[in-house]
Amino acid sequence: MKKKLFIALFFLVSISGLSQSITVDKSSFALSTAAIYVDNAEVALVKKSAELLQQDIALVIGKKIPIINAVDKTHKNVIVIGTIQQSSFINELILQRKIDANAIKNQWEASLIQSVNHLKSGVSNVLVIAGNDRRGVAYGVFELSKQIGVSPWYWWADVPVKKQKDVYLKQSIRIVDAPKVKYRGIFINDEAPALSGWTKEKFGGFNHTFYEKVFELLLRSKANYLWPAMWGNAFYADDSLNIKMADKYGIVIGTSHHEPLMRAHDEWRRVGKGAWNYETNKDKLQQFWREGIKRAYNEKIVSIGMRGDGDEPMSRETATALLERIVKDQRNIISEETGKPASETPQLWALYKEVQEYYEKGMSVPDDVTLLLCDDNWGNIRRLPKLADKPRKGGYGIYYHFDYVGGPRNYKWLNTNPLPRIWEQMHLAWEHNVKDIWIVNVGDIKPMEFPISFFLAYAWNPEKMNANDLQKYSITWAEAQFWEKKGQKIAYLMNQYAKYNGRRKPELLDADTYSLNNNEWKKVVTEYNDLLKKAETINKQLPSEYHDAYFQLVLHPIKACANLNEMYYHVALNKRAANNKWNVANTYADKVKQLYANDSLITLAYHQLNNGKWNHMMSQTHIGYTYWQQPVKQKIPVVKYVLADSVAEQKDLGVKTVKKAQIPTGQKGNIFYQDEQKGVSIDANHYSKAINTNGIKWTVLPDHGRTGSAITAFPVVGKEQQPEGNAPHLEYEIYTYSKGDFAIDAYFSPSLNFNGEENGLQYAISVDNEAPQIISLNKEDKTSDKGIWNKWVSENIIIKTTKHNIPNAGKHTLKFWLVTPGVVLQKLVADFGGIEKSYLGPEETLNDNTKK
């Protein structure tokens, strides 16, 4: 039976940053009695928004309310949808001074939601959803849809629509909203085998019926920009209706960083003649590009520049002058084909990989072109504008990654992107005035639902979300998809599995990732299995209609990754047992085979959801890598069996027993005590004292990092500090039973040298009153597919070691000093020589808060 609802806003601090509810209790007018008005003169997107709102209301209350083109006494309650340029009724309200549209006039994608009561025409109640432009209208409409209980993921993740007897709209409301980042979007990429197989089965390929679903998702998520699928696909060439569908939904189309002038690279394979080489084949390439611009009449951002064939670097001998000439010629083509100056067509030049080096060596870029800066394909931004740089007319953008094909290894299978890390890096971008384009490589779209939602929500208004809001965002998002009562617990599950996966991508896992000798492997597996138990418990408690969505968004990735980690753990146990000829080796080998088979069964369960709606979507191989590229087929890890006549009983090679030092009495404060095995290990947020001076404030980034929470200094655009006296620093009190020489290992998020300075990002560290040692975090940064960067991103950590000496055992103070902003500290470990090396480092040691 449908529940009677006096609906309250579950989006009290809404995902888009709004702080006001549109819906309320029974005292206001009901949706069931309303009509939707849209002017006949409106563009296609406005009319489509009205149709989708009509659909959404019907999904919620079970009644299809009418769409009308004229307002009269027939309908007392009306939802008026339109632009301030085209809607005659909205313009009438403006003339009557019933609404003031000045707040959104001439503002990009701005929307106004306002109630108007007791009009002379006899209409009792009007809810106006007005936009400065077509997308402004759509965003206002879909805000209402979210508030009545229709998730942007209602189709893409089978999130149930909350059925209600009726929904009531407020009689007194005024909301004005507009995005802060101009272009906000996703890149569908690396789309084989999963998305490609799925689209072929369900839609017949990457055609307009597929893209209609994508465009609707983007608008509901308040995005406006898409780089279409490009692995063997060509948006404009594959289906002539693709461009019309993009225009209908108002989605801005671009092409990836190596596809100039609106031509998919696969089109060159199909119709190109000669080499992809501008010096030897200029005329053919120009004609190829000219046809691309001529064809793309829709709203777009044109990629310019050139990389080598197949997204490879151009030759080492390629001169900057050649790239500048290529761009000059491309802009001439744009001008000639559009009939207007090139500066009037939005363009970007992606400083991807080696192209960034050309720019840094002086390559000239026209001022109206947006410079698209990039991460290192692993979520670490490579370069940001200097605050003193002259503003550019075209501004700056960021190309970010949730998915990647390339070294040190592909990662395409499941979400490995914790929200705190995304926030921290994109906050850097925002504070460095990167505000024109934010686009993220999302692979197959699924299973990146959660980070996609966050990325686009944060892009809408970065000023509305700080580090302390991330948990609130997660809870709000979970409540919007699932049963509100379980929102906090489900948010915890989603955040934890992303955190665990972020330690090391699943594709990089093997038997040697974690240590057996200190029970690190066992602890990792226990953590994941405990998370799985919690997830399965909630699954049993959820109403049945939520099970499909819950499996996709929560249960499947936890179950699959718990299984994968346990499999590699048993490979490690088998390897050790076989080397020692223990009879238990055979048991471990059998367990590996069972877990390997279970991986396929977990995938099968996903593919059978909702009568096979998502078949193929989890077809990505993830076991059996031998180098950076994915295996064509999965392959079980090698296990060994021992012969029955040569077996021996397993000996206890567990963690050795050590005598714990006695914690002295009388010590007070947040003191960490030396452990014979672990030294002194401290999570960064457990400082004893924070010195906030010179306009600097130390801020905890909750749950950021591989184990605990991290800490960094704000503002991230603050001045460089000299580490001395009362300068900004953190103090950590420790108690040691050793004296003499020891080392401090400082664990950092793998931030890159985004400021381009010779010494990179820097910090300083000292013990007691010694002179601080200034250390570079990342001056070795080359962001290549080998060397130290390879290690940093594979392990998702940078560890720097300094040497120190204390003359006496007892109480000491470690001091961590700010030098340059942007450094994110996760952990400090004082090593007196007894620490056994492990992947995650020693767990936090006993402190004054836990000694009892």
C-alpha cells in the first residue's frame, strides 16, 4: 500500500548546494492537482524537461498530470517551465513584477524557482521554474525531480522511485542557482569489453538511443559536457541522429585530447589517407579536419593541437614551432567553416603528457583557447596555473581520471577513487583558478556512479563543500538512493571500499602485495570480509525493491573485492606452505581455486540483475595481468601442491612475541609510546598541538588516505613558510625507550609538483629543538610510466625518510613544518631499527588515549 506523505526535504543540504526545500507538508498545493505549462515557442530541451518532469511525477504519485500551452482558470495550480527569453507567461509575470528575473539574467545556466500565488487570471498557485537559458531550465526542473524522490540514477542503477500518495509544493519559495564551473562533464573511454558489449546487445551500438540515456543522466546530474566513446567508435559518423540528440538535450560535445576538430580518431582509420603526420600529409589532414568542423553544427568545444597516431607522443624531434603551426592552421579552418573569428568558437588545447612539456618550454597558445591541464592518469594533478600568472581569456580546465589504460597498469574494473582524494585535488584546481572545464574519464560509466555524482556536484559549486562536508555528502547521497534509515551505514560502506581499493588498484594486487610475517595480509582480508558482513546485513534489512540498486552500488564491489583479496591472500599462504613442504599447502591451493571460481559467479550475479539488464557490464578482466595491459582472458594465479609422501606439519611462523615496554606512570597528554616492533607510528590527524600562524590553518581531511585520516594546511594557495620559531607546524608527543640514531618515515598522498618549482612541494621536520630539515616531497616527479612515479602511484603513497638523533630515552616532540602548501600528510613513523617492512606500514602505536 502506498504511504501517505507529508514530504519533507531529504536534500536539506542538497547535492547541488541548495539550502531550501521546494516540497513541504499538506498545507500547500498538491502535485496531483497541478498542470505543467510550457510555451510553444520554447526550444526542444525545455519541452523535453517538461515531459520528463511529467514522467517523474507519474512515477512518484502514479498520476500523469497534463502539459498545457496556455494558462486559464481551468487549472488552479500550475508548474510553469521556461526561459526568460521565450516563455510568454514568465515574461508576463516579470512585467507584473510577480517575479524578478534580474538575479539570473545573462548568467550562464542560471535558474530561478519561485512560487507565485493569487494571480488575476484565476490561477491560485504557480511554481515558476525559469532559466536564463535552456540548461538553466532543465537544472531547475531536475532539482524538483530529485526533491520528490527521483534519483538521477533511477535508470542507470535501477534506483527505485519512492512512491507517494501525493507530494505538496511550497507556497512561499525563491531559489536562485547557477554553476561555478562553466563546463562540467564526463569522458566515456576504455569502453571495451564491458560497455561496448552491453551497448551492442541493448541498443545496437553507441547510437542515439544509447546517448539519449547518457544525456538525460548528465542533465539530472547538472552536467553539460561529454566526450563520447571513442574506442573504435565515432560519435558523428556512426549515427547521424547522435548530433540531433545532443542538440535536443543541450549537451555540449567535445572530443578527447588527441582528436582535433571534432573528428573521432577511428575515422582516420576508416577514411584517412596516408600517414597521421602533418609534415608529410598536411593537405589530407586539413581536409579531414575541415569536414569535421563543417559537420558539427551543434554546441561544442573544439579540441585543437595534435598527438601521434593512436594517442602516442609525437616524435622526439617534433618542434614546438610545428605544433604552433598546426594550431594556427586548425584555427583558420574553424574560422573559414564557421564564418566567424576562431575566437568565437570555444576551443581547448589539452596539455596531456609530453604536450605539457612543450608548453612549459614556451609553446604559444592563443589567449582565447582554454588550456586543459591534466592529472597523471592516476588522480594526481600535474600542473596548475601560478597565482601570479596573467589571466587568460580562455581560462583553464582539468582533465581528470577515474579509469585508465596504460602504465604502470590498467585500472578499469571497479571504483578505486575515494572522495576525499578527489575533493583535495579538485579543490587545488579550483583555488588555482581552474574554473572553465572539469571533465573526468569515467570508463564505462558503471560502476563509477558514486564518484561521478560527487565530481559533478562539486563542480557545480566548489565553494559550498569543504573537507568536513564529505561525510555529509556521502550520507545524503546514500539516503537519496536507498532507505533513509540506512543512509549513514551505507555511506560508510561505500567510503570504506573505495578507501580499501585506493590502497592499491585491484589490477595491481598479487600474493606479495601485503606481508604475511606481521599478519598484514590477514588484517586486510579481515577488514574487507567484515565490511562484506555489514553490507550483507543491510541487504537483508532493505526492502526488496532496493536489492538490485544496492547490489550494483554497494554489495557487488565489496563482495568482489573481498573475494579478490582473500584469493591473493591464500596464494601467498600456499606459496609459503609449499616452499616449506607443509601439508596445508594443498588446502590453500584448493581455496584459491574456489575463490577464483567465485569471482566469476559474482560477475554472473551482476549480469543476471533485472532480467539481464546489465549483461556484459562487469566483463572487464582483472585477474592474470603480466604487464600493464589487461589480459584477454582471466587466468588463475599459480598455486603449488605438495606430494603426500613429502609433506610436513606447518610450523608457527606468525608474528614473533616481543616484550612490550611498560608505559610509565604520570605521563599526560596525547603521547605515543614506542613499540619494539612498530617504533612509534602516528596517524597524521592525531597531533598533540597545531600551531596556526601567518594566516595558516591546519585542517584534517577526514578518512583521507590508505589507513586513517590526513592533514594539510589551508589555504592551499597560501605563501611559502620558513620553518622556524612560531611558524605553522604540528607537534606530536612521543615517548621512547631507545636513544641515539633513528629514522622518521613520513607518509604522504602522492601529490605531484603542480607548481613547477625546481624543488617541488616541500615540508620540514625536526625533533625537539633541532634545526628543521627541509625535504622535497616530489622533485623527482617525471610522471612517466617508469621509475619513482611508477612506485608512487602503484602504492598510492610517497614515503620520505629523514635521519635524527636523540641523546636520551623519554619524552620527545616531533615537529612537522609547513613549507609549501599542497602537501598532504597521512602518517609519521619513528623507526629505531625494529620495524619489519610492510605495504601499509606499522599500525598506530599505543598512545595515552588507548593505553587503558
